[in-house]
Amino acid sequence: MGKLTDKFAVVTGAGKGIGRAIVERFLEDDVKGVAILEMDIVLGESTAKELDPTGERVIAVKCDVSSQAEVHAAFEQVFAKFGRVDILVNNAGITRDAMFHKMGVDMAKLVMDVHFFGTFYCCQEVIPGMRERAYGKIVNISSVSALGNVGQANYTSAKAAIEGLTRTLALEGGRKNITVNAISPGMIDTDILKTIPEDIMKQKIASVPMQRLGNVSEVASVASFLASDDSSWVTGNVILCCGGQKIKA
Ligand SMILES: NC(=O)c1ccc[n+]([C@@H]2O[C@H](COP(=O)([O-])OP(=O)(O)OC[C@H]3O[C@@H](n4cnc5c(N)ncnc54)[C@H](O)[C@@H]3O)[C@@H](O)[C@H]2O)c1
């Protein structure tokens, strides 16, 4: 028996990267079912098929999390297949970096819509059922950038908003046995880093005490802890997962 036996989960943006690794880890933890909510449905479906050729435990559902209508329709499909959602991981994300004086409002709105409103809409779909059953685990993927990062006024603001939402939902969900936490990864080796120039990447890695990028599985193991009853007395936290990058003065 694994840590997530009998649990149903949703992981957004899980076609690749950190989200995919979380789905893989949940399967190792014996999750009963997991839905990949993915904007790139071709990618989502191929990932689902690779991880579970039977289609019994892993499903892919097309969903752009920045659209409330798409999120609602996607959760209708998830509820039709699994009946309920015990675990929600809000992971889908993008970057649109630029110095603030060159950042268009459209770039800020898009990043806010995907990260903050995507998280908000998905939480709204699952929290009523979690309250009824008095059980729920919500894991939001933030970033060390929430503390501030040059060239990311949009992204840092969206991630800071997610951290505020995390703490408030933890306060509201406490009596109903719903834990809400966030993971704040440092630099993790995924496609999202590909837009950062090589010289800047080298400087950034040099500033990390562990002197390397993190691996997706190292974020997935924290998600596994927060999604399971191992973390039953942990709520409203933002857990750094960054090789020590943010412990320095
Ligand atoms: N990689 C890092 O260094 C790092 C560090 C801190 C935080 N994060 C966060 O981790 C999360 C995952 O990032 P990643 O590094 O795995 O990126 P990635 O680019 O490898 O994967 C992101 C996934 O999200 C999907 N996606 C994007 N927009 C979407 C939308 N509107 N609706 C649904 N799906 C959408 C993409 O199709 C893709 O499959 C993001 O929230 C990101 O901000 C990443």
C-alpha cells in the first residue's frame, strides 16, 4: 500500500517538466487516479499514454487554466471519470520576461491569468467537494522568484499572489481538514529555463550553495509529502526547494 492509495489527483500543466514528474511520483505512491490538465493536449495525451497505457489511472484533459470556462469543463470531465478530487496540484506555468520599463501590460495580464487565476479557478472547482468530505490536499507551485527577480515583475507578482492565496485558503480550510501549501522551487532543469541566456544561467548556478540545477524529481518528492497524510499537520507553508539558493543573506 502506497502513500496515496485510494486518492484521486489533478495536476495542471503535467505534460512535461515538474508536473509530469509529480504525476510519475504519485503513480509510484499508488495514487488511484490522476488527471493531467494540459493546454497542449497532444503532449498531455502522449504523456498519459506513456505513463499508463491502460488509461485507467492516468487521463489527459485539454485545459487552458487561464480560462475559467475551460477549467470548469475540464473538472466536469474529471469528476465524471473519478467522482471526486482529493489532491490538486496547481503547476501549469509560463514566463514572459522583460525589464519592467519594457514590459507590456499584456505580458503581465497573461502571466497573472495563467499562474494566479489558473490556480484560483482550479481551487474553486475542488474546494466545495473537499469541504463536504472534510478532506483535501492542495499544493501550489510557486517559485523563489516570488521574493523578487530582475526581469520578472509579472511572474514574481503572480507567484507572490499565489503564496497569499495559499495562506488564506489554509486558514479557511483548516476546520475542514483541507491543507494548502506551496512549493517554492529554485532553478529546476526544465524547458522553462531555456529562454535564459547561457552566461546568466552560469552566474545563477554559481550563486546556488549546491552549485547545480535541481531535478524535477526533487520537486516531485516534496509534492508527494504535501499531497499525502505524512504532512497532515502542515498547512499554510511555502516550502523552499532550491539547493539553499535563498538561505543566504
Ligand atoms: N523550472 C524551474 O526552474 C522553475 C522554478 C520555479 C518554479 N517553477 C514553476 O514550476 C511550474 C512548472 O514549470 P516547468 O519548469 O515544469 O515548466 P515547463 O515549461 O517544462 O512545463 C510547463 C507545462 O505547463 C503547461 N502550460 C503552460 N501554460 C498552460 C496553461 N495556460 N494551461 C495549462 N497548461 C499550461 C505547458 O504546456 C507545459 O506542459 C511552473 O508553475 C513554474 O513557474 C519552475
